[in-house]
Amino acid sequence: MTFKYGIDRLDLDIVNGIANGSIKAELCQEALDKINTSRQRVEKMAASDKAVYGINTGFGPLCDTQISPEDTNLLQKNLLITHAVGVGEPIAKAISKLMLITKVHALSQGFSGIRLEVIERMLTFLKLDLIPVVPEQGSVGASGDLAPLSHLFLPLLGEGEFWQDGKIVVAAPILREHGLEIMDLHAKEGLALINGTQFILSHAITALTKMRYLLDLADMTGAMSIEGMQGSESPFRDELHQTRAFKGNLVVAARMRNFFKNSENMSSHTNCDRVQDPYSLRCIPQVHGASRNAYYHLEELVEIEMNSVTDNPIVISSEEAISGGNFHGQPLAMVLDYVSIAASELGNISDRRCYLLLEGIHGLPRLLTSAGGLNSGMMIPQYTTASLVTENKSLCFPPSADSVPTSMGQEDHVSMGSISGRQLNQILGNLEKILAIELMYAAQAIEFRRPNKCSDIIELNFQVIRAKVAKLEEDRLLKPDIDAMITLVKTQAFTVK
């Protein structure tokens, strides 16, 4: 498959395929024509006496100051240099790469007025794996991600830094090594490069990619815990969920039924006298399903954003460029915030299942050890899940509910969506650890249900755990076990479908 920038539509699988090299991406003739036509329009406006924002004027509060043609190039260079004020640790190289890919796609649609040479240089960076270093802090999410995008494109000017072999290196010598000359930016180009939502968007893509697996893993983990608790299958029956047919609920209920298919362990207690299970078992379709519904919403909006033009102004003819607000991150910021809650809730309910497994009820020994007293068993890892759950709750404050005016009041409402995207990814990182501990607990609980076998898929995942973490017979150092479980989760070693 070959993806055509500016023409074809990106989705989550395609953008990740371009990033990992499994999908080839290139500019086609139609995209070249659109880029060149847009550039010709900008050059015509730049040469005229009519003030057009961002093309022959200053920026922000200086939008009423007209710039002479001879000063235009210096203005665009100064724009990048003065806006590259990000601080903090660098974002992951993979996220910077997604920023480049999505920016190329946006600029290639023929509304930004940027020269073909600049886009081709960006594609050269991708081809040579010259991925710029971008600090994680400094964007308010309108006028787009100004600071991160400025850092992303400093190497065009011979400034900034690249990633090389996991280390940060100065860009200028690397450019010389590859025979790449420093570029001059022309009218509107600096503004086209740094106006946009690609920092927010790339964090959202990263989060969706991770969360897609974690949603499935949370279902499987919950099913394994139910096997360990010998809980009831009836709360997952289709007849129940058709009466409240939220998409996420239906999906989760169907998945739970599949996880219990042909399970000897579940069949062994069909006629037991338990009336109902606690909510953390019984309400998995409702809770996990609600998180799925939030995921679906973010996925829909991210696909729109991946295929949008988010710089400013938007060039629509040789006479007109519309100065608007397509760079504003609010459409993603608000949903990122509530998906953060959705991801946090997956951890909350997982921690409750961990607690249940330790209580010593329904035939399980207290603390999941048959040698209690001298041995603490698996008591303490739940302290870790409790800590992680609380940390996630603190990360659920919605940055999009806040706005600090910038640019002398010209930018008087901002989205703070860059913080929303970063927080969601932090929450998902904590969720991986919480689910890893629940899986360790569930496997230990299943040991006490032998000789009954679970379903094929649960048994398969049980063996994945046991290949790395042995049954706990007597107290031992559990940190290596927890680390091994986290690695299994991060590497997506579990079968979840």
C-alpha cells in the first residue's frame, strides 16, 4: 500500500503504518499541483499592497503592522526562533515522528501556501530518520502548538537538535553530514509550520494506539479475575444488554461471554447459592463499556483532525486568505480530558478486583496464600495499585477547563490541550501497571481452582504469566515479578481477542 499525502485519508492504522515503515507514503502529482498552486497564491498576495495577516503582516498583537517584501523572509525565520521556548524533558521520538507525518499531510492539502521544497525537506527528514527533538512543555494549544512545532522545525534553519541512536545531537553537523543546506523561509511559511495542532494530535494518536489494546486487556483481565473468584456469567448475557444497548457495553458483554466459553471452572459452580457478585465483577460491561464509548468518540475526532488543515490563515484563492481559528485545540482537548477519566476508571475498577481477590472469600485463602501468618502473600502489591489509582485521579483535572490569556490578550482563550494529551498518556502508563498486578493476582487465584480448567483463552494467558512469574508458595521478593508482568503488558504479550 502507498499512501498519498494530501489526497488519501489517514486513520489510526495508516498513520502508525507510515511511522513504523510498513506503509509507504509519498506526494502524488495531484498533491504537487495543489501545493504549487497554493504557493503561487501566497506569492501574489505577498507582493500586493493589501495587508493580509501572516503573509505581509506581523503576528498576534502585531497583526496590524505591515511588513515590507524585503523583510518577509527574516520575519518568518524570527517567528520560529522566538517561539521555540519549550521546556522540560523531550517527548518520545515516536511522537515527534507522528508530528512530522501529520504536519506533512496537513500542509500537502493546498491551503497553507508553503513551498514544495520545504515539504520535501520534511519528507527527507522522515526518510533519513532525522527526527527533531521537541520539549514536552510550553504549548497552550492555541494558536496551535506553537512552541513544540517551532522546535520541530528549527533544523530547517540549521538550529535545534535531532535524535540519533537514542541520544540528542545538535542538528547543524548532522545536516552537513547528509549534504542538506540550511533553508530560508519565505512569506507565510514560518506561520504555516508552527500554527497547528500536531503536538496535541500526536499525543492523541499515541494514546489511542495504547488504549485500544488496554481496553481489550482490561476485559480479559477482568474475566481472569472472575474465573479466580468463581463469579457469575449471568451479568454478561446478551438479553440483559440489549435492554440498554450502548455500543461499548454490548462489545464488552460479548467479549466476556467469549472469555468464559467452555470453561470447566465456570461450569463447576453453576448451581451455587451466590445471588450476585460485587460491582467490580458484575458491572464490567457497564464500566469498561463506558470507557470504550469515550475511546470511540476520541477516535472519531482524531481521524477528522488527522485529515484537517489546522494552520492559519487558510489560503483559498489568489485574492483571499481567511484568518480564523482552525489551530484551536479545543475539539480534541475536551475529549482527551474525558478519555483520561475513562482510562482512570479502568484502573479504579481493576484495583477493586485486586482487593476482592485478597479478601479470602468464595473459597480463596486470605491474601492469596495458603501459608498466611508467617507469610504476607500478595497483600502489598494492592498498595501499589491504590497509589497508582490515586495518582491517576489527580491527573484527571481537565486542563481544557482552564484558560490563561496570552499574546497581550489577542489569544484570550486557549485550549491547554497539549497538557490534556500528555496527562492521558501518563494515566495509560499507570493503567498498564495496575492491570499487570491484577493479572498476577488473578493467576494466583486460579491456582486455587485446580484441577478445574478455565476457557482456552484464559488458560493461554495463564501460561504466558507462568512462563515469567511462578506461583507464590512462600513470601519472596515480588518486585521482579511485578516488573515482569508490566513488561508482558507493555509488549502486548497477552491474547485479548
